[in-house]
Amino acid sequence: MNSDATGEGGTCFVDSGGPKFVPETDMIVAVQSGGDRICRAESWAHRLDTPQARAFIGQFVTLP
């Protein structure tokens, strides 16, 4: 998703590991994997709600 187009600012290539939120909430739905050098054209994130992601994360924290 191009977050710059939503008015939320762009994602840069150094933003890896940062959270991606549901707009206007504190719910994290993905972890940022990367972005482009101009911080507005591309963004890659890994969803946290897939069974594989939940199985991995569940080894370290209690999930809702």
C-alpha cells in the first residue's frame, strides 16, 4: 500500500521492523519489511494474522 497516498506519510527503506496500524486505532496488523528510497512509491509489510505468523509469534508472546 502506498501510505503516502492515504495522508499517513511514506514508508522508507530504513523503516523495517516498524508496525503497520489499522487506521485510527492502536491495532497492529503487519510488520514493515521495507519501502522505497523516495519514501512514497512502495511499501512491503508482513501480515500478523496468518496462521503461520501467529504460530511463530505465539512462541514468544500470548496472543489474543
